[in-house]
Amino acid sequence: MLGADRFYSRLGKTFEPGILTEVVLAAFELMKQGKRLISLTGGSYDPPSLPVGPVREVLEEAPVEAWREMLQYGSNMGSGALREGLARFMEGAGIRADPRTEVIVTTGSQQALDLASRLFIDPGDIIIVDSPTYLQALAAFKQFNPEFLSIPVDEEGMRLDLLERELRRLALEGRRPKLLYTVPSYHNPTTTVLSMERRRRILDLAEEYDFLILEDNPYGYISFEGPMPTPLKAMDRSGRVLYMSTFSKIISPGLRIGWIAARGEFIAKMAEAKSNIDICSDGLSQYVAAELLRRGFVERQIDHIIEVYRRKRDLMLEAMETRFPEGAEWAKPKGGLFIWVKMPRQVDTDEMLKEALKNGVAYIPGSNFFLDPNIRNYLRLNYSFPSEEDIVEGITILGRIFRGRL
Ligand SMILES: Cc1ncc(COP(=O)(O)O)c(C=O)c1O
């Protein structure tokens, strides 16, 4: 075999199998033994709720001209109809964006993270992140070698007292961060919501210390107790907030429809960066997304999926209540797709995953969401994807394993 290492770039060398790859491989292993894996890992959609009928209808009813547009190269900013639909959709959350210049369609919001990284991060630039935070955001940023400033999250979101302290310290050194990345509503993985007071303060701090805010809002729509919390973007007076969201959690992750709303000059640059990556987003998906928005299906589906996820959340919580060991702690999520669990200090959830996989259940060890690899007693559980039976069975198996360890 050809030794390949010497061919890799510095970036190429960093690509190693992540936790989700590991879980997929474990599932294959189990399948070979005629067993199956209950996955409480990623934020996949409830399979029976995927909009198979509505998507099929949209495509069956599409006129020939629409098909000709779908099958052609499109704009690097995204289809005009979809950008207009998204601008209207965001108005419902109080966000105003000109669909012609201030909205770009991305291939999933993961691409938005990549585009933002390309646009703003030079090696050594300071990027502020929640601790813990979305693992694939960290991975996207890491490609460009920033210095991370990791700020702990409590019940009200990012600890701004700690952030301020760090900002003052950096200012004394003559340094300032460039970008703050946060998931303010039903944060991944903790599901906390940044309080209104902190939302206002974070915008003030951005002014005072001159940094941009990348607001990632995939989960805000999945809100169990009232309307979606007001996005930072809706409160942004100076154009410092870049807002990103996605159809993945509300309609379908397979469509790969995400978007960014930001000031025109940022969007124009991102469009050029996107040309180098995929030229334009998928035409079929964009047409479907625009039509689902135009037909009012998206709002209806959000109402539906909230009910499905509320039931699944409650079922998982109920199962955990009786089966998880004493000393395990978690909060009832008010939105989103996950339950974030803290185990007693001596439990190493990375180690325990091996045992869980052998017993046919997968979760994401908390260490994946921290920059500090020594924090190993958390885990994230997903309730949107597994069936109701699998939720109960999965929690029963995990409860047994964790109780055995304590
Ligand atoms: C916080 C956050 N941002 C972005 C994404 C990326 O989602 P997608 O690329 O499917 O839009 C996810 C997916 O789980 C997420 O949790």
C-alpha cells in the first residue's frame, strides 16, 4: 500500500473519524451480528413525520419551466423565490432582511459555519464560544486555527460576567475577539435559553468591544412553552449579527437547506466563497423549500413537530426519572431535541459509551462539546429520532449500565 501521509496538507492531516462516524461503524458491527443499535445521538428528524406527501406533491405539480430551473445551475446566493420566502419567514421572528442582498441560501447551516469561518478567521484570531457548544461548529472553526475563548453556560445561557472579565483582560493586552458564536435558543447541547437581559447585554458588549456575533438558530422554532425567543438579529441595530438557521430540524435535514441573513457586504463575500465550494445549492431542494414556504406548510409542520417532540421529550424524561442512577442531573428542556445529563464526577461517559454500544445503545459523550478534553462526566441524549419504544428501551439499557457503574 502507498503510504499516504506525506501527501496531506496540514488541514488534511486533521481530518479524523469523529464521534458520529464511530457510532455508525458500531451500528454496522452490530448489524453484522444480526443486532441493531438504538441511536440517541444526532439531531435527526422523527421518521414518520418527514413530509413525504407534501414534498412529493410539490414536485408532481411543478410545471416544466420550474423543472428547467431546478435542473439548471442557479445563483450562488440561492433561488430568488426561496430567498423571498425565507425573508418573509424570518419576519415572523422580527428579523428584517432584504432577500435580494441580505440573504444567502446555504447547503445546510453547516455550510454557513464553514462560510463564516472562511470569511472571518485568520490563524490566532480570537473566537468566543459557549462552553459546551455544538461540536461541528468547533470543527468548522478549527479548520482556520483560531484561538478559542470558551465561556461557560448556566441556566440563562452564556455567563456574561465571565465574558466581560475576559474582554477587559484582552483589552488590557491590546487584543479583541473578532467573532462570538452562540446558539441562544435551546442551545446545543444544553438546551438553555439566553435570557432577554443577557441578549441585550451581549449586543452592547459587541458594540463596546467591537466584535461580530454569529447567531445559530436551528432550534428556536421547536419551542414547547410559547413563542420562539426573540433572536439577537431582531435586536441588532448596527449590523453586527449574522443570523443562520436551517430547515433541518423543522422540515427535513435531507433537503440540506440552510441560510444566513446578514448585511449585504458579508453576504456578497459569502456568495463568492460558496462558488468555490459548491457553485450553488441544490435546485430541487430549493424549489421544494420555496414551495413549502409559499403554501404555508412550514408553519403547519412546525406546529405538528412541536407536539411530536414534546411527547417524546416527556416520555424520555419519565423513563429517566425511574431508571437513571441517583446523582445524575438534568434539566427539562423547554425546546430543542436533546437532554443534557450531568453524571457524578467519577463517571467517564466516553468509557461508558463502549459498554453502551455493546448493549445496543448510542449517545454522544459530553466531552465532544467541550474544548477541555478533561470534562468527561456529561452526555447528550436525543429524543427526536428514536421511536417511542426505542426511547424507553434505550433509557432502560443506559440506566442499567450507569447504575452498575455507580
Ligand atoms: C447548533 C447547530 N448548528 C448547525 C447545525 C447544522 O445543521 P444543518 O447543516 O443540517 O442545517 C446543527 C445540526 O445539528 C446544530 O445543532
